[in-house]
Amino acid sequence: MSGQVLSFPSRGNADRGTIHVWGDRVDGFQVSHESASGNSWGEILDFRSGADAITAAHTLNRNQYQGRCEVLVIDAALQDACPGVGLPSLPGDF
């Protein structure tokens, strides 16, 4: 049996953590910063639209973390921000 090793991209600057955008159109969208260790989260900010949440996430990254965090945005927020564009992920993507 043979296999193939898949390398995953690096997490960028691991000392700054990740800013997450999650939620849906019904309950709203949330933004928060997760520490690099994954042991703590910042304040959870609420937004009614995906566009506002995405804008806030990138603004938080720029103003608080000098643009050195990763920003993770779920598909529902992207679709809410850009309706009719379709899923941002391609079949086969992880």
C-alpha cells in the first residue's frame, strides 16, 4: 500500500493567533480573536451582516495586531457579504 504526504500551509505568525468570523444570516455573525495557543479568546463582537463582520475582523487585525494574525472567515459570512457569487471553496478543497 502506498500513500502520499500532504503538507499543510504554515499558520503564518504563530505568536499572534487567529481572528475568526462565524455565524449565519439568521442569528447574526460574530468576530473574536483566538490566542496562538488556543487557550483563550478575546471579546466576541456581534454583527448583523457578513460584510460588517469581515470588515471588523480585518480592521481588528490591522489596528490591534499590526496585520500579523490570520483571519478565518466561514463561507456563510462570505455568501452574505457577496450574495450570488457562489461558494468560495472549490470541490476538493480542505
